[in-house]
Amino acid sequence: MILLNWIKRKIKKFKEDRAFKKKLEELRKRDPFRYKNF
Amino acid sequence: MIKLGISAFYHDSAACIVKDGKVIAAAEEERFTGIKHDNRFPVNAIKWCISEAGIHIYNINEVHWYESPEKKDNRISTTFAKKPFRTFFLNRKYKKSKKSQDPKDILESMGYTGKIIYHDHHYSHAAFSYYTSPYDSAAILTVDGVGEWETTTISIGEGNNIQKLISIDFPNSLGMLYSTITAYLGFKPNEGEYKVMGLAPYGNPDIYTDKLLSLFNNTSNKYFIDQSPFTWEYSDKVMFNKKLFKLLRLQPRFPEEEITQNHKDLAASLQKVYEIQFNKLLITAKNITKSNNICIGGGCAYNGVANSIAYKHFDSVYTPFAPSDAGSAIGACLNEKVNISPYLGPSFSDIEVKKEIDKFKSQVNVFKINEDKLINKVARLINGGCIVAWFQGSMEFGARALGNRSILASPTDPKMREKLNYVIKKREGFRPFAPSVTEERYQQFFQMKETSPYMSKVVKTHSKNIPSATHIDGSCRVQTVSKKQNSKFHKLITEIGSQSGIPIVLNTSFNLKDQTITLTPSDAIERYLSSQIDFLIINNYLIQKKK
């Protein structure tokens, strides 16, 4: 049971990390969305 | 002595003319180009300022540039050198853009060959805040994203002197942190910070505050920010990396996505962290200057909630009408105390207005009414639930509409906020509107120690009668209006009070979605015709759409 929960948590975390990575890539493709400091 | 003040190439380009210590004219470039926060060289603003002052460019004795390009270049080059491979293309892009941004070359092409004096970015902020303040001595706190190296300074102003005491350098920046989380929440940095402030009272600050605070390392007088979750030093695309996500465990929001409770919690936490750090700076400013007065400057001085915290440590708090980079064009020119009004932009005579109205005569009915009757009529319209666009005299300088380019409505109608947000301005429903109140009666309605002529302080209200101007937490970003500051607007609010018992009007800038504040009568009429605003008043002309 403990192992199953651990695996579930790991899968959830993996999915979240992957979703973030996709979002970040999408954000990079869009117009610069940042405060100008250069 | 005629000085031309300029700010450009960062945010909010602007220009001004100062003649013998008096500010004659000032305007932001965005008003002429229609591009919000236009950061290009302010050619149009300069041309208008020169024409308003009745001079030629060769009459100008000195140009005062609001920052030091050399020091800024040093900061950028040093930053890029930390990660030379990662910033290789960015560095090339920067060097290319730098060539076309030399103030000397641009001014020479306009016919100016005289002296150019460069000031430090944060000095220009401090000078604008202090020299336009009512104090003979004061602490001065400036906070923004970044100037050359500095992101935060504490100075003391005594007489006509400003002495810098403490500075905090890039990449440690409260302004950059606020902008990063603004971007993370799906709002545009350097613009959406208002939205984050407006969203904050809907959230629970306990959720992310500790996580964000864990990034700070505070010493007795300064703060340092852990840079590992941020890309401020090496990217011009996004401002954060996966470490920020790992810290927050919240996905960044795209602008088109729904705002969830988590986003509101993050906004609330960010605002709380900002207030905690800002409070520490205020304590430092108090301890080292021992002053009872404080002037606040820099873009972060638009954070009215944080500004009000200053009353915990100081008897009197002053924030100028354009504390961001636009105001620095004026600040750079000042070296002594001045009396200044925020109404420094273009104005239009009745003849000019009539000429413009005539172009639209098939679409509108026009009535020219004497001032007293007009005030009485407009007050009745507002108290009766109408939305009125109010275009008078000289345009305001700075981000706030202070009663010369405003959309006005009754704050007593509970549905007015929704109507203005969704129907007129087509913006997010959570965003609050500011109340303008007569200076004689502000204490009757608001918990305020002193006046707030430039909408720079957020305070609690005593009144339950102004629901449309009250935010969810019972706060309001108040403008107090005196007869001396703006007599016609003061007269209008007084008349509204005589008729309804409440001398308060809901005041928002005269622009529609994604537009800059209205500049000309022609823009005013076009915007009026394309919106659901009920009446338009330009000078003493009352304009109504034909049915």
C-alpha cells in the first residue's frame, strides 16, 4: 500500500513536471512576456 | 535656463521642459503613439513640449537624461559575462540595439548639439519624489525593477540636497520579483502588477508566503534574493525556470486561462511578501534618517497598499503623481524644490473642440452650457446612474486619470463596478475603481491621516454607501480633490455631494480596453461613440449620441 501511494505520488509529480515543461516551452515561443531589464 | 528632460528605452518614455526651475510642459510618449508604455525615444512628446513652451530645439540649454547609459551598459555586460555562452545571442542583440539608442546621436539628428547631462536612474526617481514634495527634509525610498545597477535606494533630502545612504543592486530586486510573479500569473509584466494587487485581497496569503520568503536573505539594512528560480540575468523570453515551479508546485497561468483560487492565493502571498520587505526598508529609512517624512519613488511606488504601511513609521508620506520612469524625465531636470501640478499635458480651446465635434455632427447632439449649469447637469446625470466621460483642460502626466481625462460614475450603485468593468472597459471583473472625494470631507468616509491627491494610497472606508468604489477587503484607492488642484472637478464632486449627500465620484481613466488615456477631443468622441458611455463632456460641451 505504501509503495503504491509512493508510485502514485511519483507519477503525479512526473505529470506535473512534464506539464510545466510544456508550458515553459510555449511561453518561450510567445512574445517576450517579461520585464525589460536589458 | 531651459532644460529638456528625457526618459526612454526602458519603460514609459517621456519628455518635459523646465524653464528657470518651473516645469512648463510634460508628456508621455504613449499618449501620442497609442502604444501602452511606449519605450521608444519620445520624439512626439519632445516636439509637443517644445511647441508648448514656444521655443525651438536650439533654444534648449541642457538636456537631462534620466539615467547613465554607461553604468547601465556596465551592468548588462557584467551580467552577460557571468554566462557568456548562454547569453551569446542575447548579447549580440543587445549590442545591436545599443547602437541605435545613443541619446547624443538621436538628439543631434533632431538639431540639438548642446550639453547632455546624465543622472543615475534612482537619483532621478528620488529627485522627482523629493523636489515635488511639500517637505524641507525627508527620507526618500526608491524601489523599482532595475536602473543601472540599483534596484532600491534610501536617501535623505535636506533643503535642496539629496544624499544617498543605502543602495541595493541588481539582481536583488523587489520590483523584478513582483513582475516575475505577475508574469507567472499570466499578466503582462510592467502593466499587470495592478491586476495582481487587485487580485490579492481575494486570496489566502498563508499559502505561498513562506515559500516566497524562503528566497530572501535579509541583513540589517538590505535584502538579497536567491536567483536560482529566476532567469533575469540571462533570458529575454521568460523570467523564471523550473525551480520556481518546484518551489510553488503551481503551474504558471497563460493569459487566456481561468483565474483559480490558487492564483489568487499566490497574488495574496506575493503582495504580503512585498509588504514585509517594504516594511523592513521603511524601518531602515526611519532608523538612518530619523525623519518624520518620507517620499516614495520608483515604479513600485504605484503599490498603494504598501505605501500606506509607511504611516506606521512616518507622520507624513508623499508619493508623486508619476513615480515610475516617466516621472524621472522631470526628476532628472530638478535640483531644487518646485511647485508642480500633474496637469502638464496638452489642452484644447473651445474653438479646437468645436471644430472636432463638427466632424461628428451627424452622429451626436451637442449642447454648449455655462459652467455652473453644466456642473449641475453632470452631477444629476451621475447621481441618476449615467456613465459620463469627462475631458477637461490639460492632460494628466502619469498613469492615473486625476479628473481631466476620466470616466465618471456613481459609486453608490452596487452594479456600477460590474458594468464599467465588463461593458465599458472590457476587463477583469475583480479590478476595483477609485473614488475621488472632496478634500473637505475625505475623513468622513475614509480612514486617512492626510490627503491623497494622486491616488497613491489604499485605505479603508468607513462608508457602506460606496460599494462600487470599495474593494472586497473594504479598501479604496482614494483621490482627494482640492479646489486649488482642480477647481472644476472639485466643483463637480461638491455638486454631486450637494445633491446626493455623498461628495464622491467613481473615477477611472478615459480609455477603453488596451488603449492609452485619451489625448485629443477627436479620440474622445470616437471612443465615446464606440462604447456604451452615456454622455461625453469636453470643456463646456455636453455631447450625446443621436438615437
